Amino acid sequence: MNRTEQLALQELYLAQGRSYSEVMVILGSVVLVVDRVRSRKRRKGGIRRGPLHPNWKGDAAGYSALHRRVEAVRGKPSSCEKCGATDNLHWANMTGDYKDVYDYKRLCPLCHKRYDTARRRCQ
């Protein structure tokens, strides 16, 4: 696909908001090229995340969804804050407030288990 066709594709699909099928009929383009532009559109904010997503549950989200939120905001843990280990790390909640993404520490499984056990004994 030459540069003129690419510009036409971008104008039809991205700017005018035409559907995938309409662009294919108008341009007769190769499917892969249109798919590439579609994925670029998704990366530019076409995918709804967080409260804009139709399946968003807010504070009623489940355990794993809350942990995925922590990872989305704070990234993947790189080393255990307790012992410095770098393998198989967890985001461990510190106080039981799972909704607060800053109420988590990076811990390895062993330190996480020790922390949870000690916290249960104190309750």
C-alpha cells in the first residue's frame, strides 16, 4: 500500500469514523493493513479502561481484579521489599484496604506468608 492509500485509509477510518467494512469496500485494501490501523486506533484510547469500561465494578470488584488494578497503576514488582528476592513476587496488601492501590508492598511468597501469618496472630 502506497503513502496515498495509507493517508486515505487513515482519513476514512480514524478521522471520519467509518466502519471496518465501509473502508474495505471503498479502498479494497488488504485486510492486514486495515487491522494494523485498527490496532493503532485502540492504542490511542479507543479501548475503554477503568470506570469507562462497561464491566467496571468499582469498589465491588473481586480480589484478583483489585490486584490487577495495583499492577496497572504501580507496575510489576521488581524485588521483595523485605528480603530483596527477585523471583515470583506478589503485591501484598498491608492493612486489608484492598481498594487502595498504595496499600500494597512488593513481597516474595515466603515474606508474604510470614507477614499474613503475623498479621492474623495480632488480630
